[in-house]
Amino acid sequence: MDSSAENPLVGFARRLREIRLERGLSQEQLASLAGLDRTYVSGCETGRRNATIRTICRLSDALGVDPAALVSDLNQLPLEADQDP
Amino acid sequence: MDSSAENPLVGFARRLREIRLERGLSQEQLASLAGLDRTYVSGCETGRRNATIRTICRLSDALGVDPAALVSDLNQLPLEADQDP
């Protein structure tokens, strides 16, 4: 499990960016709506930040989606990666 | 938003405990399956721990559920709480 520990963050990053762009928001606008720093949002979107429940809820609130939308299927990413031995 | 910042953790705590009990697992068994400390799982189930994406994924993996199951609707808890002025 340790070797795939980075993957959920990459999946989250992709999801966050996708939904933010669908909403037509800049990272700065999303950060402002969520009460977070722009560099933090940027860090989430590059898979560097391991966001907490509170932050996931702030971001999903700001995006107008259920928190589940940001984390659904994240466990499947490591499994896909594991298919290459 | 700050005043409701605790609520997502309480919702997460409830959800985690509920699914763990459905699986017939003790906190110790879940901790062992997820590669976490039992006191950390206990902290999550009492709303004291603000788990990260990686931890949410470890827990959901161990429980055999999608990570979304642990965080869906968490944003609605603050809204309900806000109905009492």
C-alpha cells in the first residue's frame, strides 16, 4: 500500500482541477471562496497536498458539489497502477 | 464556515464507526487492516482527528468501500446545524 500512497493525491488533484474548470473558476477564485490560500489550492491540484476532511469539505462547498465527488473511486487508481507488475 | 468546521469530522466519525460495525470489525482490526494505529482510528471515530485523503483511502480500502462512502453528504451537516440560529 505504501508504494501506491501517492496515487490518491494525483486522482484528487485531477478531480479538483476538472470540477474547478467546469465551474469556470481560477485557482485564486476557488481559494477565496473556500477560505484557503491560492498556493494551497495549487498544491492540491498538483498532488503535493494531502488535504484533510475539513479542506475537502471547504473545497467541495466552494465548488457546489458533494465532498464525495472529489474522492470517489480514488482507491481504484492504485489498483490500475498495480496491473503493471 | 469556521463555526461549522468541526461538523464534518463528526459526520465522518459516525460514518466510519457505522461501516466498521457493519463489517463486524473492532477498531483494532480496522487499524491493523488499514496500517494505522488503533488510537488514530479511535480519534477518527470520536471526531477528534481530521483525516487526510491518504488516510480516508486506507480506511475505505480496509472497509471495502469507496472513499466517497466516508465523506458523502458531510457538507449537509453544517447546514442542518445552522438551522438553529
